[in-house]
Amino acid sequence: MPLETLFFIFVALMVGAGYPVQAGINATIAQFHGHPLLAALTNTTVASLILVVAIVVLRVPMPQVASLAAAPWWAWTGGLLGAFFVFSSLVLAPKLGAAAFVSTTIVGTMAASMIIDHFGLLAYRTQPITLQRLVGSALVVTGMMMIVLKK
């Protein structure tokens, strides 16, 4: 496996490790705000401010209006999904626990990813569902069930 690929896998693992941390941080701030929606707003506001600073510091050129207008309507729903994830995670993670929350979201992520890959949706290249991928997915589901189901 190329070193670059190993690096990307490592970074993806670190991103994944951040999910339960972010959910816990957001749930904590919700206790001080009095409502989960205010905590979600705080999260997305801080994230937006950091991105604005990065854009200014890195001198990222602004896109042309015609370029933005050419984007398909659904391309604008990423922020909606991001807000849904932030809000849902700060409400659900404390109720389910970090491991149950993350393992369950991983199963949802994996299922959607398999469908997206199979049909080559959303700018992904087509990667058909194979027996090997189905077995891997079944193992992930089994792991989630072992974490979520309590005896």
C-alpha cells in the first residue's frame, strides 16, 4: 500500500476519533446554553468563523457568481446535513453512549456509502457492491450489534 494512502487512512482515523469527542463537547456546551439548538448554533458559528479566518489567511479566491449558480440545487444541502449531524449527535450521544452512538452512525454511514459507491452518485466513481464488500459490511453491523445490544 502506498505511503500516501496510509497517511490518508491515518488522517481518516483521526477524523473518526473526533466524532465522539465533538459530540461530547457539544453536549457539554448544551448544558450551559439551556437548549441543544443553541449548542448546535454555537458549534456551527465557531466552525464558520474558523473557516472565514482560514480563507482570509490562505487568500482563497472567491468564486464567481455564475459558478455558484451553476451548482445543482442539492449541492446546497450539505450545510443542512451538517447541522442535522451536529444537533443529532449532541442529543443522541449522551443518551446512547459514545461507543453505541458512533458504531450506529458508522453502520448508517457504511450503508449509505455502499449505495452511493454502487451507483456512482454524488461525484463518486462507481464501485459495485461485491460479496467481499457485503461480508465486510455484515461484520461491521455485527460489531455494532455487539456494542449496542446489552445483556
